[in-house]
Amino acid sequence: MGSQNQIKSKLLEMEGGKFQRLCDDWLYRKGYENINPIGMMDITDRVVKGTPDCLVMQANGKYIFSEYTIQQNRLANKLRDDIEKCFDENKTSIPVDKISEIIICYLGKLSTEEINQLRTLCYDRGVMLTLNGLDSISLSIKNSYPVLSETYLDLPLDTGQLLNVDDFIERYGRSNFTTSIDNELLFCDELLSNAVRTLESSNFLLVSGAAGLGKTLFSVTLAKLRGKTSDTHHN
């Protein structure tokens, strides 16, 4: 099982294009949807010129820009230039007042003074700046998204026992000896409703039955349904 230091070492070995793919996937899992990788070729890990590297559309009509870099030397200058390009409407075709946030993922080191200067550069224009460095990315992968380590870094971190629903479905489907569970569960609405109500008042629900009855598909469907219910309550 890999450690954070192993993850950091693997990240530092990455090429720019693959690092961008990892970061796009990481941000999506953190809740940033409608991701448009402006700085990537469609079906390869090759980067292309474009600002921003990734564009996230928000429901309120504004945009989130994300920039990625593996550059180590003169990092603060590089990021300052990237931020200034994000504010250049001639390059982005998006007015500054339509930008709500700039997210930067990087693998180098910034001093507290450099961080403050970069944040001030954005805040003076009314834009939030989020900086994600090597430590924060590696910690997040290790503790929250270990599947990213296996997918992008060839470094397995988990035993496969604890995965989110989509990752479980994808991994389950790799086996040639199991029936796919990436499909719809029919005629079980009442059972699912009863199960959801049970989980609202209890932390435990036992799903039992004969082999081949569909316990896994039922459990996966319930997990998805329970997740939607929780999101509705939170909103």
C-alpha cells in the first residue's frame, strides 16, 4: 500500500498532459462539474495552447478557470503570468466579471509571501483564488480518492473494500465471472423506499438472499438513491 510520500514522488514524475488529466478527474470528484479541458487534445494526453487549461461552467452564468503546471523553477512568476492571461479577455473571450474563481494545481513550492501576492492579484479583481500544491493534492488522493493513484500513478492504495459507488461498479465490471451491475433495477421500488427509510433512522441495513438474486445490484442502486436523498436534504 502506497504512502503519501510515494504519491508525491509519482506526481513529480508526471508529464504535463497526464497531470492535467488527473487534476480534471480530481476536481470532478470534488464536485466541479461541466468540465471543459480547453488545454488538452480530445483523445490523447497531449496539451495544446489555450487559456484557461480547463473551463468549468456554473449554473449562475459565471465560470471557474483552472490552470495546471508541473514547472518547478520560477513557479510564482509562471503562475502570475497564467493568472494575468486568465484576466485577458482577448485570450479567453470571457469578461473578468464573469470569472468567479481561479483554481491552480501545481507541484512546486510557493512561499507565504508569493501565495499572498497571487491571492491579492485575484482578490483585487473580485475573483477567488484556490491554490492546490503537491501536499494538498497527494493528501487528498491518499485519504479521499485512492482510485486516482491506481488509475494515473500505477500505485494501488486500497484493497478494493472501500470505494465510491461509480468506482465500485467500474471495478466490479472488470471481472469476466460476474454479471454487470451497471444497469437499472426494476420492480423493486417499494423495497428501495423501505430501505431508504430504514437508513434514515439506522446506520445499518443487512441485505440478504440467495446467490444470484441481485443483492449487489440492489445495494448499489440503494447507495445511489441514498446519495441523491442526502444531497437533496443538504441543499
